[in-house]
Amino acid sequence: FLDKIDALEKENKLLRDQSEDKSHLESDLEKDITLVEETEVGVREQHSDVERLKSMILMKEKDANFWKSMLKDKLMPSDDDSNEVAMLKKNQTKLLDRLSDIERKFGEVTVQFESKQEE
């Protein structure tokens, strides 16, 4: 009879220990679940931040491309500008040729004047 009581007490202690272990495991599981839920929220927030940053990057790239094309247009002469430059160079050449002609004629006149003065 005492052996049965000892066996029941041991079984009762074992059941209490198992119940305690179960409580600890349930508590740990609840903590893990809470941690997983918090992590999911954090991941969703980070994903949202990443999407927002992607959108900002795309907008900045569009802005950069716009300004790049604006600068390119300002720095690269258009066909009209090229034609105007060519016309100006042509006029400059004509004026330089005319100046050379005038200098040559002035030289001739000077020589004639000097020779008439000597006579």
C-alpha cells in the first residue's frame, strides 16, 4: 500500500513538473508569437519604406534626365545656331578679304603718293 502511495506521489510530482514545463513552454511560445508578429510589422514597414524610396529615386532620375536634356540643349548648338555661326564666319572672311584689299590699295596709293612727291 505504501509503495502505491509512493508511486502516486512520484506520478503526481512528475505531472506537476510536466505541467510547469508546459506552462513555461506556452509562455515561451507566446513570446515567440509576439516576436514574430512584431517582426512581420517591422518587415511591412521596411517594405513600405523601400517602396517609397524607390519612388523617390525614380522621381530624382526623371528630374536628372530632364535637367540633363536641358543642359544638352543649351550646350549643343542647334542647326539654326550652326547655320548662324557659319554665316558669321563667312561674313568675317569677306570682311577680312575686304580689309586686305583696302590695305593693299592703301599701300599702292602710298607708294604712288611718295613717288609723286619725289618728282
